[in-house]
Amino acid sequence: MPGNIGLPEVLVVLVIALIIFGPKRLPELGKALGKGIRELRSSISGKDDDDDDKPEIESGAKAGEPVQGEAVQGEVVTEHRP
């Protein structure tokens, strides 16, 4: 009978958790558990939410190339106007 978890088993676990932790801490534990599961799933799938560090590439520019009109660090910029 391994793997068969029904409603009675879930209720028993919830009652035991309620007795051990009390009604005030139970919602906090549920939030923490949910957050941990979400972080675990995102780390397993390889999806990162911290894409804010990466600079956005302007349309028309290839990755690694400077955008027209922007100076690159260490580059001497001189304008030649005819």
C-alpha cells in the first residue's frame, strides 16, 4: 500500500501539526514550505528570476557588439564630421 495517501492520512498529519506548532505558527510554516518548494522547482528547471543584472540588447545589435553611439570602456571616441 505504499504511495496511497488519502484524505484520512492528510487529516491526521494536519491535526498532529496543529497540536505541535499551534494555530498561530501553522500559516507561517505553510508559507515557508510553499516558498521552499517553489525555489526548489525553479532551481531544478534552471529558470532564474534574477535577469535584472543582465543588460538588455538594443534591437538591431548583436550580442557582444556596442550599440551605435555608445562608448566602450577603454575606447577613444573621436568624431569625424565632413
